[in-house]
Amino acid sequence: MTLCPECDTDLDIDEEEVEEGDVVSCSECGTDFEVVTTNPLELNKVSEEEDEDDADDEEEEEESDY
């Protein structure tokens, strides 16, 4: 059983079904977490800043295709 680091809700994540680098979300609070390790399961909160950086990178890639 893995608890959400933000709201302590059971995340019901099967360690055998996720890989390092996967992103999982808490169904209760909606927070996204990146899987850091699978055994034991360790999660890091995905910051909004990282999400924005990813979006900026994607936009730059799309612009460079033209």
C-alpha cells in the first residue's frame, strides 16, 4: 500500500506495473507524482514548473519543424 504524500489517500499502485520515470496521479487530490524507484516504491511530486518546461520544449520542437 502506497499513500499519497500530499493527502495520505491509498494510491493503489502495483509496483510491478509501473517503471521508473512513469507519472501517476492521486485520484483524490489530483497531484501528479513521478516514480523514482519501484522497489521500494518512491514517488516525487511533479512540480508545475516542470510541466511548463515540458510544454515549452514541445512548442519549440514544433516550431523548429517549419
